[in-house]
Amino acid sequence: MSEDYKTVTFSDGKRKTYEKIIKEKTREKKRELSRSLDNKADGLMKKDYPQFLKTIKVKKDLELLKKATTELNNFERSIENKKQLLRDNQRSIAKKLMAICERQAKINGFDEYFGSCDDFDDYNHKLEKICRDEIVKKLRKSTKEGQELDAIDNRVDNILLTLSYPNLKARAVDLNKALASQESMLSFALNPNTLKQLEG
């Protein structure tokens, strides 16, 4: 008895449905087989890997690279350790220096705060500024310019004190005349005859 074969045609929708069913039915078995292959491969790696490296002629260079990498890692680790030691030493010295500088600032009236300093440049900058300020103070006491500055400050203080007294009277001032006399306004203002206090 002969059989007649006929063409079977699946629509796209049916083909996708069958494909999904087939993949779902085989998924777990494929996972199981893949796990088994991976386990077998892991077992063979220890023996086959060295031979593989020899076969493709990279074993010697790979060993050299391993040695170079180890040396670099050890060197970098030693640098980090040395860096940490140096950093700790810097912090220890900076802490001690801060205590000294804060104490000296309090004793001598230096207007500087050292709490934010942590390296040489920070401390050096602040100490240079303090030293310069101290030099200027000494020069102000020992030079002609300093004596003139003190004299001006004293006159300004006296004028300001005078202005605060009650019943203050002043002589009329001709501004044009003061300017024409080629005196600076400061020297005119600081003239002790400009202001006069009268008891009243």
C-alpha cells in the first residue's frame, strides 16, 4: 500500500508557538548537560592548560609577565607603605608644630590661626606673614616714617576724641583758602588750631 506525502505548511504564528514549546521542553535538559560539560572542563583544566600554553608557544612569556606583574605589585605596595609612613610622620610633626605655634600666637598676640595647616607650605606662609608684620611693627617704632605714622594716628585720635566732647565749637574754615594754600586736606584737618573746645 503506497502512502501519499503531502506538503505541510505552518503559518508564522504556529511556527513561533511550536518553537516556544520545543525550547521550553528542552531548556532544563540543556542546562543539565551544560553544567556537566563545565564540570568536566574544570577537571581537565589543571592538566590541559599547561600543555595548551606550550602548544601555542606562550608559556615562557606568560611566566615572565607573571614575574613582572608580581614585582610591580610588590613595588607599588612598598611605595604605598612608605607613603603612609611619611604621611604619618608629617602629621605627627605638624600636630606638634601647631601646638607650639598656637601657644606662641597666644603669648605674643599674633593674629593667625594654625588649626587648618597640615604641610610645610601652610606653616611657612603663615610664619612669613607673622614675621613680616613683626618687622613692620619694629620699623614703625624705630624709623622716621614710623614716628610720622604714630604722630598722624595720635592727632587723628585726638580729633576724634575732641569731636566726642559735648559743647564743641569750631572756628569757621575757608575751604577754598585751605585748598589754595597747597596744604593737603589731611594736614589741614589735623591742624590743632582747626578745632577748639570751649567750656560752656
